[in-house]
Amino acid sequence: MMITFYKAKHDGSLRYYSVHDRQSHLFSKYSFSVIYGMDQGAGRERAFTFQTRRAMDRRLREIFQERVDKGYKVLYAYAKKSKYKTMFKEVGQKHA
């Protein structure tokens, strides 16, 4: 799963915020990472770990909503699992 948000600042520069689960965590079965900043490839990174999938999914929804509330739009979204595709559609409808 991966979703990338972007936001244009008043000076024309872009801010990016990407969420992905490409890399698993050594000590937790449920995890995802976020990368954010002015450059998609060289931003800051933060890892989130959870005890349950339910807690992880709840935090994902919160992050998606926070980004939309702050004026970010979806640049790119990809998921194999249908539940993530559903989350992405919900986010897309909120900022359309």
C-alpha cells in the first residue's frame, strides 16, 4: 500500500506526505512508514508500529483525514488489498 499527498504552498513550492507499508518492522507485525517534506525522496521519515491491525487501520484513517483537512490532495495511491482501496476512495471523495 502506498499513498502520496501533495500541497502547493503560497510560494509555489510543493510539500509531500507519503504513507507506505513496503518495509516490515522487525519487532511488530503491524507497521507503516511516512516520508514527508519538500522532496519526495529525501524527506524526513517516521515509522509507526501497532499491536493490532485494527489500531493500525484506525491510525491510517486519522492520518489520511489530517492530510485532507490541512489542504493536501492525493497525488498517487496504490494498494493490493481492497480495504485500502476503499480507504483511498474515501479520501479522494473528501478532497474532490
